[in-house]
Amino acid sequence: MDLTTFANRFGTDKGTISQAAHGYTAVYDLLFAGRRNESVNILEIGLSTGGPELGRSADRKVIDAPSIRMWHEFFPKSSLYGLDISDFSQMQTDWLSFVRADCGDAQQLEKVANFGTQFDIIVDDGSHASYHQQLTMVTLFKFLRPGGLYIIEDLDWQPMHLERSLPAVPDTTAQLRNFVTNFEFIPSEGIADSKWRSVAADIRNIVLLDDDELFGMRRMYNRREQLTADTSHYYEQSAGRRLGSRGYLRRVKETSAQLSRALVGGFGPAQRSRVKLALIHKFG
């Protein structure tokens, strides 16, 4: 089975039917299908939805990490590593190691060194706050194996309560676009220029995918796949719970406010949809 099948089975939003149904796995399957029987090291940042980015406590009780289960089924010989501000240590196994850390604290992020390995793939699906994304990248990029892939998800949404409370940095999409255009990152008080220069020297290429591109891949996959009754039932249940949650309502409100600000002054020239996914390739 392909990666999207596993994503949909376990209910992660990286797939094409569950929760926000981002469709990222349609991209990942293209990249990684040929490596399924390899022993790869994967670090995922942010193991479950509903954390402080949606107003919940970092000490919340967690019972599942759907995307970790997805990666394990797809890469059966892989070693998985998780990092989250909440405590997932009870889920550790012989193939999953976990460290608890706040992505706003570089010293805590450095605890990744205790794993004693380099990663083939790093996936940032954490709080989605710009400062967290960027501090995590400049801190952890050195732990990515030469030729490895650093992925940042959900670039189209930032939790406004965190954006206002954290050190000021440019939007992460703007940072990445500036590098693609000018081969340098935008200076800010939040992160030292020396850290950005160190990362910049190791970047081979950056690919940015927007929601229109992902929507096309998601629609094609769903059209071609005959969903089982169990999967459809799960989707209906999870969507109902999600629509009624305070976290989901907060996200809708903030996204609506961002759209309203973007439309101030009337409609300008047609723009492409917002970037959602960044693939950052390290020199081999």
C-alpha cells in the first residue's frame, strides 16, 4: 500500500481525507516510495494535533501519534524519532525514540543530539509559529544527513496568539522565498545572522508547493481510490468532532482575519494560493 493509504487509515491530516486533509503524502510517496525497504532515520516534530498552537496545555494527555504509525508502516525497517512539547514518552518502542522539547528554546532542541544519529528526513509539523519553525530549522539542520530532506508543513497558517508573543521574525514562507531569489535569509532580531549563514551554506535546493498544487494531487488520489466503509465512517466522525472543537474554531477565526487583512484595499491582480509545504534539500 502507498503512504496515503496508511495516512488515511491512521487518521493523520497528512493524507487526503482526515481532518484538514492536506494531501502531503501524495508528494512524499513520489519522493520515498523507492526507499521503503531501506533503514532510514526519520525525525518528526509535532506528533499530534491539538497542542498549545490551538490553545491547549502542553501537559495535555496524549494517546496517539497517527503520523508516526503511518511512517512505521510505510518504512518497516526505519528508526523513528519524535519531538514534541507534550509528553509522548509512553509511546516509545524499539523503533521509536522520543524527546520532549519546546521549539522556542534552542537548548531544549539541542537534546536531539542525545539520539546519537543523523536523520535522512526531518518533518516539522509543530506549532507552525514562524519563530518556532525558523529556530527549529537553524538548530536542527546540522543533524540532517548530507543529501537529506528537511520538510516544513502547514506554512499557510500561523497561530496568531503565538506569533504575537514570540520574538519577531519574517514569515517563514517569505524567508524561504527570499533564499530562493537572493540566496540569503532575511535578517531579524529573533535569530542571529550567523545561524542563518550556517544553514544557507548547506542548502542545495528548496521546493515550495502551494494549496492549488496539493489540491490537484489530493483530488486525483481520492477519485482513483475506492474508500472503504470503515475509512469513510472514521472521516465523518473525526470531522464532526473537529468542527465542534474550540481549537478548530480558533483556527477558522484567525484564518478569516488573515484573509480580511489581505483583502483590505480591494481586489488586486490574481494571486496563487498560499504556500503550504516546503522541501529543503541538503547538499550531499
